Amino acid sequence: MAQPTSRTEFKDYCLRKIGFPVIEVNVEDMQVEDRVDESLSYYWDYHFDGSERTFYKWTITADDITNRYLTVPENIIGVVRIFDIGDALSTNNLFNIRYQIALNDLYDLTSFNQSLVTYYTNMMHIRFIEELLVGRQPIRYNRHINRLYVDMDWDKMQAGEYIIAEAYQIVDPTTYADVWKDRWLQNYATEKIKYQWGSNISKFSGMQLPGGVQFNGDKIMEDAFAQIQALEQEMLSSYSLPVSDMIG
């Protein structure tokens, strides 16, 4: 059968991997749904293909100014930074210092004999002055609250202005069906469902059925748990992006 391309096909694929329909898998559909959700949550948090870098734009409203925070949609799992709000050394006319530098050097910059080093150095120096005098607006974000707090004077903001943030959003399988084909996700969800199966029948351990057959839910749980740990280790060592250094 082809690789799964929907949630229903994905659940059936995982159940077949642990024996269904050749053997009865004693797991209720809602339990399967829960285990798939858990697997997706882990996948989004750690897999480099589970989320994507994006730039999200808010149009400031009067309510945002009153609340002093921005409402973040559910699919955003992290906000890294926001683009600078305003520019301490700029104006919107020809007196803009960057405009003046570019205007004076325009002819030279288009010459093949002129280096861009001076222009670049001046721009970096201006940026450094802005960092010292103004700095970046600090932000605070928690994905469970879905609010982005920007520590600034909100009274200076006006409705209709924009704030743009660099963020990470989940790769939603309802939009991008290729997620269901991911090998690691398939194996992880299968072991999660297998562990649930073992948990369901563990209370019947030792009970003898006709023909001398006995349930052994504990063994199923033990095997599944070992595989879950191995897959989580594989995720951290092979599929997760390296942790960025933080200085300061």
C-alpha cells in the first residue's frame, strides 16, 4: 500500500505495523488519536522538518495598544526577535543620514574601481550608534499563553502600524500531507500506540485463555518503551538542530 497521505491513513498504517488486522489490537480509536497527537507534538518540538522559519506581521490595533501585547496564533511555537521599531538616526526625507551617504557616494559606488568597504563600514558604525543609544526592544513570549509582550512605550505606537517578528511555525500535516510519510514519525507513533495497547491489556496479565494462551501486556509495554527511548535518542542525535550558543 502507498505511503499515508492523511491522518486516517496514517493511523491505519501504524496499526498494521503492530499486527492489525491479523491480530486484534485492543486500542480504542480515541486512544490512537491521542497517541498521534503526542507524536506530532514531539515531532514539532524537536525535528528540523517539524517547524519552519517564517516572518509574521501584525497590524497594530487600538486593542493591542491598550493590552500592551500582541496575540500570537496557535501555529507559532517560537518567536526569536522583532524587527526594529523606528530608527533613531533616520527621518522620512532627504535629511536621512543613510540617504545622504548613499547620495554622496552613488557615483563612486557604481564605479568598478570603488570599493564598498567604506560605505559598509559607515553603515555598521551608524548601526552601532543606534544599538548604544536606543537598543533593541526586548520581547517576552510563552507559547502556552499565545501573547508576545514587547517591552516598549506602547503610547508611541499608532493603530495601523506594523510589527514584524522572526518566528517558527509548525508544519501542519493537514496542509502538507508529506508529513505523514516521515519515517521517524511513523515509527514513533507506532510505538506510542503499541505502548497504549500493552497498557490496556496489562491488567489481564497471567489470565489464561482457551488453548493455554496468556496475555502479556507488560512485555508489550516493555518492548514499546525501549523503542520509544531509542527513537527519542535518535531524534536528538540525528534530526534536531544544534542548540545555538547564548552569550550575555
